[in-house]
Amino acid sequence: MSKKRILFLGETYRADALTWMRGLEEFGDFEIVTWELQKSSVGFSRISRLVELCMAFFTIRKIAKKFNPDMVIAERTTSYGFLASLTGIHPVAIAQQGITDLWPHNSPLFIFKKAIQDYAFKKADLLHAWGNVMTQHMEKSGVANTKILELPKGINLDHFLFNDNLNTQRIEAIVTRSLEPEYKHTKILKAFALLKQKQIPFRLTIVGDGSMRTHLEQLSNSLGLSEDVIFLGRKPNNEVALLLQESNFYISMPSTEGVSASLFEAMACGCFPVVTDLPGNRVWINNQENGLLIHNGKYKILADELQYALERNLWRNTVVHRNRKFVEDHANYSLNMKKIADAYHVLINQKSNTK
């Protein structure tokens, strides 16, 4: 029997997208062809991207005619998901990437984004909610619960191995989010400047790249952190796993959050999680039970809570072991991707049976 074919619309360089596609190939025996926008959405390139977006429908139709996919899947309900819903290919599965995908809320295009999201919701045969906060938004938007699959893709637990060699002497912190304004790295650096003033020993490793990198490196130097903070740039997943295993704290201070694979990876490797108090994080983290939630990512509170956690070694040790078990139970890539792949096969078979 020949493999079923999937057309994937999304940014293939992203770790989340790679996890999704590899899981479908491994556990669903799918053949996948991809398409993504090439133009940047920043600055003057935004115009070129809009032109490319307008032409995308015709480009995708040509690819679909040549590849003859059995279904189409897409990231985001307001871009690739909308394009997928226009192709006429069924079944179509669309993943909501953020808590709403309607970001920023003050955008002059908000009403337009909401309209195309509603269209994608209507046309999709299956909608992925990687977490409950996404399900809530979909249901408030009028999506029937029967169309929603609430399940994170999970992470490869054979890759992100647990290290319980807990460093009790100093903070070995890691940040693995993109160096963009919404991830609030400036607040993290200011928090560590306060820790240095208190002579609390630490090392802060910042993994990733983005538009804020030069500014953040300059801020680090101006705060006197040049010897304590390491900027490593973007790293492949295998190296990120090793860096997480060498760390004892994971920090993430975004202004919004859906479901963070980075958080799962850190919990799997034994890092104590310290994250922004947001609905998307509250699904996985209970404050002072299995991690710390920082209100609005306030850096003074962040500094105090890091010191608090460092001084409570036995508690942290209990937490990181419990968190590893939680990830094994709820975010196991092997189990979750098998369920997702099976759901796709059911949709494809249903389409074949109605022909």
C-alpha cells in the first residue's frame, strides 16, 4: 500500500514544525511535502510578503496538483491555516499556535485577522489545540468541540534526558526563547543584575537569536554581567538538550504564551521552571508546587523568587523529579504523535469512503 501524502503549510525551520512532521513520518508512515512564505514580515519586507501571500493560493494549487495530497495541514489559523482552507483540499487540519493567534490585540489588522481566522475555523475538518487555553478560545469563537483535538505534540523523551545532578551552590539558569521583544529578556537581565548585587553566584545561558540580540548584549555589558551571561545564538535541538541538562533553572518571561515545547523540554531535563504567570503556563505550572509563576514577569520579583528557590534545595529536587514524571505522562512525543497520526488516517479514510 502506498504512503498517504500530506501537504504541510508552515515555517519548516521551526523546531515545533519539525517535531510535527517527523512524528507524522515516524508514527503515521506519511509522505510530506512542504511550502512556506519566503519574505520577511518585518519593515519594508512586509509589502513583499503581502504580495507573496496574495500569490500563494495559486502557488499552493500548483503544488497540490503535482503532489496530489491526501490532506493538508497548516500552522496558525490566521496565515497558513487560512491558505489551507482556501485550497479546497480535504481533510484539512489547522493548528492554532498561540493562545488566540490574534496578536497583537492593538493591531489595525485585528478585525481582518479575526475574519480570516473564523473562515479557517469553519472550513477545517480538525483543529489542533496544543493546550486547554487554545480550546477555550476556539469554543468561544463558535467552534464545535468535536472538531478540536486537544493534545500537545510532546517532546522526544529519549532525546531530552533527565539529569538529577542538582547544583545546590549557584544558579545555572538557561533561557531558550527567541530574542524578540515579547520574550522580555531585558527583565531577565535586570533580575540577574540584582542577584549580582546580592553576591548570589550564577551563570545565565541565553540560547537563540532575534532582533533584540545586539541590544541585549549591550544591556548585559552595561549591567556588569559580561562575565556571567553567555549568548550562544541559535543551536540545534541536540545541543539544546545538553545545555538544559547542564542547567538547574529554566526561565521564560513572555508577555503571552500558548503551549511551550521549550517548557516541556526544560522540565524533562530536570530544570526548575520559573515562568510568567499566564493562563497558558498555569495549565502546566502550579505556583510554588512544581515551579514558580512571576506576575507580569516583574524582574524584582523574579530575582527574589530565584533566590528563594536556590535556598530550598530539597524542595527543588522533589519538584524536578515530579516534573519529569508529569512530562512522561502528558507530553510524550511517541504516544501523542501516534494519536495525532491515527486521527489523520481516520479523516483520510472517511473522505475516501464518501467518494
